[in-house]
Amino acid sequence: MNINDNFTKNPYIFGKPIYDKKNLYGRQDIVDRIKYNFNNGRKITLLHVQRRIGKTSLITCLPQFFTEEQNDFEFVTFSFQGYKREKIPQILNYLADDIASTIGELPKQVRETADSAYNFFNIFLPKIIDEYLSGKKLVLLLDEFDVLEEDETVKGNGRTLFDGLEKAVKEQEKLFAILVFGRPLKDMRYLETFLQKEGQKAIEVGLLNNEGTKNLIVKPAEETLKYEDGAIDAIWKLSAGHPSLTQLLCFCIFKYCREQGTDRVTRAHVYDDLVLDQAMEKGKALLKGFLVPLNENEKLFFYKVAKAGKRYKDSSSAGKLLVELGFLEEQDTGYKIKVELVRRWLEKYPPTTDNEKLQEENNSHGNNNFQEPHPIAKAISLVVPLLILFSLLGYSFFRIFNSLETKRS
């Protein structure tokens, strides 16, 4: 395959989830740990996922890694996104819909047994597992579990649902659950308590290791591009193993090499301004996502660390939060941004503060509120001065005429 052919498809996937496990690189260790839990009687697995790290791709592909297990598991994927204000029975009703949809044909009377939290766990799930899965194990893959903790008006939703789930997996031998969340564990004490009781740790889904990053760089384009070791090292230093940003850089590098007519990637190509500028522009939404969970002070702190370059020494609580989110690393010499491309983007495009946004909105509204005068009003504004002018001229002419007539007399 020739990279100079404009019809050669860019093999790097950016801006959309990965749907095929063969394109998901560097996550085999996560899969292996989940399988270990399943095989050793650990019925509930907790996945702590950093923001903007390719979570959707992992969740989408995860069931595909279990097909070689003699088709022993039936996965049902459900997200709590959008349900933070719902009561537990209603949420479980939506989950029952997804279970029924995954299984296929389900008698109405069976589906209707999920009409309360108690019946969902004690009647509906046991019946599904015993009669409709042909001996398979049921895995509930529950995404955005921490959403249940966001609404202060509906307290205890997460704890209540987890207690019901924990009891159900103990009673149902073939029931497993994977809970996916992004908030720090300290914000959900009951999950911390569960892990301590079970002697487990949450599985951290974060940056790829060096080998996983190298595979993500090299394998998708191995038929068209050859990466020199210096180029791979440069991408590693820019992305730090962030899967989405690695894909972004490689996407832009592939495009650059095709335009330049070269099938060999060097370190100089990676650091070319055209590549980096395009990556920052194309990845704008992804990069802005790093700022979404931050307040104004935290954004400012993040920017200060970026501007400082190597290390930034400060005792602010904002630094601790950014470490918890996985955005910074803390050492004796101070804070450092983990991903160099993020640091460069922040330095080039400082975050807009809330006050600056308000000022921009006010200016925008001020400009929008200005309107052209009505045509009739414009005409009147022109005619009135003319009438006054003609009146003055007429009066002056009349005075002059009368003065001349007096002199003649």
C-alpha cells in the first residue's frame, strides 16, 4: 500500500470510539486482571478510569475479549449517564430493558417482574440467569456509576444500588458486575470499604505503558509507514501514553507524511509545527475536556504549571485535585503536567476565566442589541433639519424683502 496514494485511508482512529478489539492496543493487562477476578470468585470488579482516556472504546470492546471463553459470559452494558435524578426502581427498570434487549425475546410477564428494586434483584435477575442464558454467566457492565453521587437532592442512590448488587452477586453464582467510575474513591466511601473487606484494589485505567504506546503508534500503519526510533520516542514524550492523544498525533503525522510524499517518520516530522498545530486544532474538543471538571482557580493553577514548564512549586489544594484526576504528577521539586502535548496546548491557549467569559458575553450582547434605525425614523431625521433650514432661509428672505420695501417708501 502506497502512502502517496490519496485514496489510502488514514488508519488511525481519532474522534470516535474503537469498535473492534484488534484496534484496541495496550489494554490487555486490564482485560487479564478482569479475567483473573472472574476466575477467582471476585464477583464485583471496580474500574477507575481517568477522564478522556478512551473509556468508551475499552467498554465497547471488552466483551469481545471473552468470546474465547467458550462463549461463557453474556455482557449487558448500561450507563447511568442521564439518570442521576432518577429513583433506584426507575433506574433498575431501564437496566431491565437493556437486559431484555440483549437477550432478545422475553415474555412480557417476565419483564414485568422487575417492577421494584427488591423484585429486580430477587425475582427478575435469578429468572433471567436460570432460564434465558443457556448456562452462561451474566456480566453487568455498569458505566458512569459515580453519576449516582452527583445530585445532592437524591442522596444515597449509589450506596443503595451497590448494596442490592453486592447481595445479589453473593446469592447468584452466575452473576458478575463491573462498575466503571471516574471520581476519586475517597468520594465513595462504601466502595473503599468494599475493597478493603474483599482484599482488592480498583483496577486503574490510565495512560498506556511504553510497549502499549509503541504498538499503538506502529501497528495501525505498518504497511505504509516506517517509524524511526527517534520518532517513536518523540511521540511518547508528547503523549505520555495517552491513547487518544497518541492516536491524534499519529493521525496528523500520517496526513503530513502523505502530503510530503514520504513513508518514513523522523523525530523532526513529529515536532514539525504543521503537525503540532494541526493536532492542537483537530484535538481542540479533547484538549478542552481536561478543563471541564475544573473551577476557575484550578484552571489558573493548571495554566501556571504549564507556563512554568518543568516544575511548579505550590501548596495549593488545586494541585492535589489535579493529581487525583491524573493530570499532574507531584514530586519533591513540585508539580509537572503528565502529558507534554497538554502542557503545550495550555501554554499556547490559556484557559478563559469566568470573568473574561462574562465580559465577552456582555460585549456580544451589547453588539447584538445595537440595531439600525427604522427607515421612517431615518427619513424624519433627515427631513426635519431641512425644514428648519428652509424656514430660516424663508424668514431671512422675508426680513430682507421688507427692509428693501421700507427704504423705497
